Amino acid sequence: MIYYFTYFFTKFLSFLFFPRTVKGWENVPVQGAYILACNHISNLDPVIMGISTPRRLHFMAKIELFKNPLVGWWLKQLWAFPIKRGEADFGALKESLKYLKKGDPVLVFPEGTRRTGDKSVKPQPGSGFLALKSGAVVVPVCIKGSDAVMPPGSRFFQRHPVAVTYGRPFLVLECPSYEAASQKILEEIYKLA
């Protein structure tokens, strides 16, 4: 109930403040597990992905958001689970693997945190760990424009169009390490930009 209310309310907000165009729908699997790997340029990115993907997603959110009981409860209704940033959170990674093994999709942000500007960053190894350990396909996706809707530090939306582009699914099983797999994932996302 909470999920569907949030979903349709967010769609309404999108209509008002961040009208979306979505390309590459055909690249998103309609069944089975996959890792949806996305760039991260705004706090809105998880919300945008939630309404731009045909299937419901599990995703990580910074643990600080769960300290407020009401916000934490609401996030759990949306299939979010906490992750400690700035360290290897094996608990969050195990949780992600559990969902992938069940056949559910998981949303990850290989950059780890929001990136400002066009400068590329070194990816966190967690996305590579998940891809190698689970054997799931990775679907790269690139969001453009969400940073203009809600720039860092802003409290209100500024109307701006948002583009979501899905790339072709791929595997990283040939990568020699988690870091190399994460780097490949990030490169595939940046190619869509």
C-alpha cells in the first residue's frame, strides 16, 4: 500500500517538476535477477529509478536515513535497506545477494555517493562484488538532468527535464577482481552519457 501510494505520488511529482524520457526499455529483463547500475548525480536518482523501471527494485540507502523511525519504516516499505558509507558494509552486500538469489532486481550506484560535474570517479568495489558473486547480468543506466531538478543543498524542486537511458545487459565474469568488475560497470554507464 505504502509502496503504491509513493509510486503514484512520485509519478505526479515527476509530471510537475521532472518530466522524464526513458530510452532502452527493451534492455531491462522482465524476469529474473539483474543488477541495475546507475550513475548518481542527485538525491532524486533512487526515486527516478523507482518510477522509470518496469519492476520493483531493492536498493541501498545510507544508514543515517534509518535513524528516524518513521523515515526508516517508510524506506523499508519501498524495499530499501541500510548501508554504511565510507567502509565495506558486508551486511548490505549479503542482503543484496539474498535478493538477487531470490530472482529480484537490485539497484546500485557504483560511484558510491553523489558525483558533481562531469568528472569521472573511482568506483566502489561493491557493485563488482555483487556482479561476480551472484553471476547476475548488469544493466547499465544513465540519468541526466536530475542534478538540475534538485541541486546539492537545495530543499525544493526546480522544473527540469530528466532523461533515463538503459544500456544493454552484460556480464563481468571475466574480470579478475571486484575492482576491475566495478570499473567495467562504471565505464558502461559513462558510455551512455
